[in-house]
Amino acid sequence: MTSLLDGEPATRVSTAGYEGANIRTWIGFKHFMYLVEEAVLQYFRDRGIGAHDLYHQYGLGLEIIDSSVQLPRALELDEQVTATITAGRPKPGKGAPFTATLSVRRDGEDVNVLRGKVRVALVPVKDGSGGEPVPAFLEPYVTPEAETRPDSSESLTIAAGQDVSDVLAPAGSGAYLWSWRAPYYYCHFSDRLQHSAYVRTLEEVVDRCLADRDLAIGHLLVERGWIPVVSRARVQLHSDLWMEETVHTVFKVEDILSNTMFTARMDCYVRRGDVLEKTASGTIIHGYAISRGEQAGTVAVLDKETQTALLGVTA
């Protein structure tokens, strides 16, 4: 092999995980992103350099460092999904880029349920057994850390007398803070937090923030028949975070779109001394569909009270 990004697509046919059918038989956005991850791994396997071999032959960890997806249609439990991964145009020091589509067969036609972009880095691992030199065609995609770009880390200083919440979620900011320990089962290769862990975090911090603001998913389902809908999501890694460090995750709703959707941002930090180092960020566009009554199947309009609660501001 002389080129990783050789122009030949990889395809993988599978179904979304049963775990993702949380409301009726619709699949949540997290599992769309999991299907893309599995298809990216298939791309490497098809070229004889799967994640197992990269680790044991060359001491490299295959890491997704950036994924951005649009979800134009819902995905149902048990639907056969065809994932297609195609090489993108590389830029020096930016990892290996790919485009992704997920499609399903409906009424005799193939329809896309996801369009996205993914970026992969090959990261030296501490205890990799690989003793072989890294092939020339892989060298451009090797990075010292699992990061989108070396200059992307944004550090914040904790001044004397301050704590993490004073810096990340000060009073009046509308930000929601959740701190948690990075468990081993969210990590790769015995050390670093993996991309899918941040995808899980994006889903969970949305849920936690909504519950904190009296907009819990279950409550809205029962009281209003509102079903959560995600149309876009993105997760980027900025620097390594290690097993059992504390992840400080801050979430903020930034804008309300046409009174029907909200845009929000997640940023994750780790504290090292008096510095908070950003390790990942994410964005999401979220809204609701109405599941019952005369307006069933339409998009829910966010009333003023709901908008105020989402923004975390005083009415």
C-alpha cells in the first residue's frame, strides 16, 4: 500500500444498537455517530491496517478527533443501514479526513439519514507492543496527541480564591456545569479518553441540563408529548485527558432558532494545577416533535417560558 486516502470508499451494512431506541423505535443521535465510527474502522480494516494491527505492529492508536454530522431523517430500530466512508482532501498536520453517509432503503429508494465529516489521528500509545517502523503512507497522520490541531487548546486560569464553577459557570452566565470522573471503560489503549466518550457526554449533559431547568425529557414526553429531535451534532478533541482525571463539562444554550430549535455548546476541561485545559468541545442543534393530538408530527414551538429556561436566564 502506498496511500491511505486512495479514493476507494469503504462500505459497511449493519443496524443501529438496540441501546439507542430510547423513545418509541427511533434511534438517538449518539448511535448514528457510533455507526460512522464503526464504518471508519472498516475503512482501515479493508486496507489491512485495522486498529488491532496499528496498535500491535506500529504502536499507534487509531482515534477519531473530529466528527460533524447532519441528520436529515429519522432512523428506525432494525433498519439496515449502509455506511459509506470516502477519503477527503488532507491538510498537513490535520489528520486523515473522511466524508460519511448513512443510508437506508425505503419504498424502493435509498435515502440518506446522515451526512458527515470525520477526522482521524494515529497517536503513539504508551504500552503499544509495536516495534515496526511506521510506514511512509501513514506518517502524515501521526500526531503526538489525540487533537484536532496543536494550537486549538484554550486554557483558563483559576485565580486565588476561585473554584472551577467560578470560572466555567459564573452566576448570570446561563452555563450549566457537570464534573465527573473519566472511567476506564470510556478510555482507549489503557490511558486516554476516547471520542465516543465525549459523544456520550454531549448526550448526557444535555439531559442533565434540561432536567436541572425543569425541562426533563420524560416530563415533556408525559406532559406535552414532545419528542426530542437532534438535527446536527459535532464533537472535537483538543488535547488528551487521561483515565480517572476529572472532566469538567460546561454546557450552554446559545441561541433559539425560529422559536423551534436551540443551538448549544459543550466544552470539556481538565484541571491541572491552577489551569483549566480544554480537552474537547461539542455543538448540537436540538428541538422537539409533537407525538400526539391534532399537531402530531409537527415541530413543537418553544414558548417564552421554555426559551427562558433553556437560556438559563431570569424571566
